[in-house]
Amino acid sequence: MNQTKTRFAPSPTGLLHLGNARTALLSALFGERFLLRIEDTDQERSRSEFVEELLDDMRWMGLAWDEGPQSAKANPDYFQSKRGEIYARYYDQLEREGLAYPCFCTATELEVSRKVQLSSGQPPRYNGKCGRLNPEDIERRLQKGLQATLRFRVPRNETVEFIDLVRGPQKFNTDDIGDFIIRRADGTPAFFFCNAIDDSLMGVTHVLRGEDHLSNTPRQLLIYQALGLPTPEYAHISLVLGDDGAPLSKRNGSRSLNQLREEGYFPLALLNMLARVGHHYENEGLMSFEELKKYFDIGHLGKSPSRFDITHLQHWQEEVVRVANDETLWIWLHKETQGLVPLQKQASFLDIVRTNCVFPSQADDWARILFTDELMPTMEIVNVARQAGEMFFLAALDAAITAGDDFNAFMAQLKNQSGAKGKALFMPLRAALSGRTDGPELAKLYQALEPHLLRKRLEEYAGVAG
């Protein structure tokens, strides 16, 4: 039995965003073999730097492709801009067999026709005007220097049917499609023509793509039928919507993967979030890519659009941080933060990061709190200190000098000497050690602070409270 082969075929006209990243991930999860193809026929907008960024993003996500480019250097195997001769052969075949014809209609003519059809309550489609030109008419127009698109001749009064792996049986009447352009006037191929040709020639067995491409599928099936090419199966996945209900975009919350990397998101957090947008897993816990792939079921993809929720992504980010080992967390920190942490305090600091931080910027804050003199108390903290009183902090200072690194001994002496308990014990102590009323367990703060810095802060707060 042949392996299932899926593909991701982006256009390098910008940075990779979450919607496309989801399509790439679902294709990689479903296919036994995964192909990456660069659809760069839009010469004005395609950029090699976007290709390089795309490859970096895919590698960062951990989506290894079995076939595809390894660099931004265009080659005829995986870059459509280099496959023009292949498409030309199929254009010639269609023209020879009378299944495609040149169209000289101007944009103005097409717009007038479209408006007339709409005003008559008809779906706008090409009226077939140039399909009735004889060879002499065509030659005269070409001699005049008129540019022509190439249109596919759609058979009349037929039905195109296929089974969508997400949406079930689909049926389209060819009379509602109309003859469509497969080559632009400048000679470049239309998207769904070269897309279909490459999928077939590259042996793609299953195409997972957004539901906005559903109307392209009957056109591509007609092309396959006309050329006698193998046809893949299709799964049109639901779109991801932003917080305003519109398709996900930069305006309503979408981020590029480049932005997510800079913010400190872990790729595994993104994978777990994207794999669950519009798709159900029985296991609600954090899973590796291999586990996501093993339990992926295309039958669990929903038909309704899904909303992107940044809190969903942040949840998985927190899950990844909580289970990350020390080496992973240390590499994740900013260089400036690493420079603040004494070697002997590295393990205790990473323990605080693991249980209290979600992003490197939050670890930055805790490094400054624990290892610098930058602690500036707010009025809330000053009031907490004043309520505790000078004697409380002097008792804490005595206990710290006596107990040293032993937190339990420190707390036992402070309780006994100050008589404080509960919130009256913990809140002022937390305020003095960290300048905050929330954060890590007191024991972890105590262990992370350098002894001289701990004693200095207790002295300072005795003065504030006095």
C-alpha cells in the first residue's frame, strides 16, 4: 500500500502566520510523508528572504519535511518559478485538444459582463465569448499585439463530485463554474493550475487546506480529468477566526511565528495549541509532536470555524515551562538575565522561573529582584511594612543571622520572637524579600537570595517600618 503523502505549499510573500502554520502542522500530522513546496509564481511579491524565514519557522516548529528545499536557493524540483516548462507542456496539450483557448477580453469587458449577470440574478461567470473564436480570428488578434489569457474550456451541464474528508460529499454543477483562466496574460500560471499539476506530479495523495479553497477543487478535478493525471483526496479544514469573528489576520490577533519566537514561546506550546484548534484529542495534557501525530484523527476535525484565543496558547506555554529541564530553561533566558544569576544560585533561580514565569521577560524581572539592588518598593509595599512594624523586621534579621541557609529554622525563630502568624507573618516577609505581594514560595525566595542581600533588605524594611 502506498504511503499517504501530504504537502504544505506556501507563497513566500510575507512572514508565516498562525493560520498557515496550522495548515502545515495538520498536513505533517496526517501524512506518512510530508512535502514542502514553494509556490512563488507571484514574481512581484515573492522574496527569497521570506523563503529563508519560512524554512527557519518550519524547523523551529519541528516540522521536518521528507521532500522539499533545504535553502532559499530556487530549484526546479520544489519552486514553481522554475517549473514553467512543465506547465507549458500541459498548456500545449490542452490547446491541441481544444480544451483551452486564448481569451482577449479586457478587464473592462469582464466587469461589464459581471455586473449584467449580477443584475439579472445570475452567478457571475465567464460567458465563453472568446471560446467561439476561430483560428483566423485568434491569429489576427495576436498579430495586432493583443495579450491573451488562457482559459480552460469547462464542459457544459456536468456534475463534479468528490468526497471531502472533513465536509463529506460535495457536488458542483459545471454550468456554475464557467471557463476559468489557467494562464495569465503575462504568461504566468494561475494558482490552481500549477498547484494541481504539481500535486499530481509530486505524488501527493492527500491535500489538507483551508475551506476558502473549496471552490478551487472542482476546477482542479476538471484539469486532472482533462489531462489524465492522478487525483489526490481533499480535506478542507475550517478557518481560524480572530477575536472579532473575522478570518485571522494581524489586525485581529494573529502573530507571525517570528514574533512568537521573539516573545519567548516554546514551539511545543504552539504545536499543542494549533493541533487542538478545531480538532479534538482525548488526551487533554501536553503531548510531544510524535504523540500529536500518533493520535491525530482527521475525522475529529470540525466543520465550523474556530476562534483563536491567546489565552489558549499561553496555557500550553505555561505547561511547557513547568516541565522544561534546567538546560532548556537556561538557554531560553535572555543573555542579560543569565549574566545576573550567580552560578551557585542558578538551580534555585530556575526553580523559581519554572513555577512562576511564562515568558523570559518575567524571568528578567525576578533576576533583578533577586540579584540586584534595583528593588524600589511601591506605596502598597511600604504600607505592608509599616503595618508589620520595625520590631518584626529586626526579629527577622536576628533569625536570618542565626539560621543562615536553614529556612525552617529561620521561620521557627521569627514566629517565636515576633509572635506573628498567618498573613501577618508571610505578607511583610514576602514584601521585604521581593518587593511584591505575590510570587514564589517564601522558602524559594529565601534560598535564592544572597545572604548579604537578604539581611540588607530586612534592615532597610526595619527602617521603613520604624
